[in-house]
Amino acid sequence: MTIKKNYDIPLKKISLPQYNEVAKYLKKIDLNKIYTNYGPLVQNLEMILANHFKTDPKKVIITSNGTTSLKTILTSIKNKKQSFEYLFKIYENLKILG
């Protein structure tokens, strides 16, 4: 008797938004003719986050991924102890948002 083993790797299926949920943003992008970073939608998101965390919008930077965010934070902070405390504070704030 042969026992079949399941070697499938369980992966989470990606959940994409419906077109009608993102259409208004795509239209804004087309109207502004800004298809890269630093467009009005990114600036608006940075403003929303700054208001939420009660900080200066100039201190909020949207990056393309988590690695870039961490590299930016760590290279901007000289003191190692301070950098870990800062990263922990960011992590705690992200848990609140999540």
C-alpha cells in the first residue's frame, strides 16, 4: 500500500481590489499626468499619516517597500540605541494602524 503525501506549499491567495474601487485614483493619476513618486496622491497620504501621528508632514516619507524604509531610518540615525528605540516606536504605531 502506497501512502500519498501532500507536497503542496500553502500560499495565501492575493486579494486584489475591484476596478470600481481604484478607478477614482486611476482617473486622478491620469488627470495629474504624474505616474511616478511624489504625486498628489502620495502627498495626500503623507499628510493623512502626519495628521494621524500628530507630526510635521515633512517628517513622513512614503517608500516603495519595508526594506527601503528600514534602511532610510537606520542610515538617518547615528546612535544605535536610539535607532532600535525608534524602530520599536514605529512598530508599535504600525500595530495600531494594522
